[in-house]
Amino acid sequence: MNFVTAIHFAKDSIAQNLGVSHQVLHIHAGLAIYIAAQLALGTRRASLAALCVVFGAEFANELVDFLFHGQLLVSDTIQDIVATVFWPLVIYAVGTVRRKQWRREVARRRHFSAMLARLADGSEQVHRPTLG
């Protein structure tokens, strides 16, 4: 048994022993690879490096499928890629948006704190509108 055949049968065996479809296996594998890559690389949420590892692992998986079947099964390949990278991609996107929001909030707080410090020093006057 060559390496490609062994990998293919190992994937089938895992799916069968767990009682899940290949699509469910792809979903869980994508999440597990993303989290493992974050831990191994020591990165934070929204890790582009970990996302690249997931894409690389899925590319390797599709290469094994191509070598095993001897042809590219386009529909199956697209389904596998979407199932594997969807949730890691969502986690990355949400983390990226939250990080940008957090940076804006920190900048706003720093600006407000600096303004309060200048007011406390008397170096800046508060302009109150006059009534009347």
C-alpha cells in the first residue's frame, strides 16, 4: 500500500469509526488545524498564519484525493474546501474586525485621557457656551 492509498483509507476509516460524513470530518479538521496552528505558532486570534496552515492542509488533502482518484473531482473538491476553511475563515474575519474596533476604542480612550490631563493641568480651557 502506497502513501496516498494509506492516507485515503485512514480518512475513510476515521469517518466510519466516528460515524460522521466526510463533510463533517472536514469541518472539524479545519477547526482543529486552525487551533493547533495558533497554539504551535503562538499567535493570537485572527491569525493569518494559522489560516494559511488550514489552506495548506486542505490543499495537501485535495492533492491526495487527486492522486488517489486519478482525476480532479471538481464538485467534491469545492465542497471539501468550503467545509474545511469556512469556520476558520469566519473566526479570522471576526477577529480582524474586532481587533480594528478595539484599536479605535483604545485610541479614543487615550485621546480622552490626554484631554482630561490637559484640563487638570490648566493648559487647556473648557469652552462653555454663554447663554443669553
